[in-house]
Amino acid sequence: MHSRTLRPTAITGVRAPLGIILALGAAASISCASVAPQPAAAPSASAAQAGTLARVYYWRARPGKLEEYGRYIRDVAEPIDREAQRVGAFLSVTTFVSRDSSSAWTHMRLFILRDSAQLAGLSPALDAAGARVEPDSVKRRTRAQYSATLRDRVGEATIEVLR
């Protein structure tokens, strides 16, 4: 069995210095009582081992919307994730929830990717999966508008999986 660590390679859309973001992520990960993983698609051991990159999205639920945003992820995002994974968009995804009010994020979604080709295609693949799950463009637009009332994007990062 190989030991894996994650090393940041790029961060965009984050206004805080890298050290602060990493410290917040580490603090949230250490406090297991305040962080609950919600796997959208169960990763297999071989899938996680084959991944070389991960794409992380950080979101902050709006005040009073923590539970509602969690339901949105479970009921709307996870079916889209499963469809995108089914066609090879990524290897696995896990959602982490921080209940620490001082954390910069409340929801962190971690997509494990095989390589840079999957990384480049992740966003378009998720969009295409969303269209397959909900073919009606009016309903998709309404869904997007609703999600915008639940959370704000904090940032994203591409990280390398070390073995």
C-alpha cells in the first residue's frame, strides 16, 4: 500500500494567501467531529490509487442554508456526478462539510482525476452530465438560479496526488 499526500499545484479564485487556505483546510480536516464526509460516488481503492490529480472546489453555504445546501448536493449534484463518472469524467468524488463557523468554506468537493486530460474535461463533462440528467434547459437554468441562493464559491484548487 502506498502512502499518498496532496500537494497544491495551482489555486485560482481564492483571495487569501495559500498558507491560510492550507491551514484552514488542515484545521478542518483534523477536527473530525466538525467535518463529515458525504461521498457522492463511492471511490474504489484502485480508482483512488490510479488518480494523479485532484480538483477541489470550495463553497460556503449562505447563512441559515447549510442543511439546505447539503440536501441540494445530495439530491441534485450527486446524480449529475454519478452520470459524469459513469462516462469517465473522473475517478471519484467526495464532499466534505465543515461545521466550523470560522472556516472559509462549509463544503469542499474533491474530484480525483486520472490525469491532466480528465482535469481539462471535468467542467464540460459535468455540464454535459447535467444536461443528460435534466434535458430541459429551463429547468436547468432554474436549478442554477436556486443553487446560487444557497452558496457562494470560495475558490478552487488543482492538487497533485503523491504516492
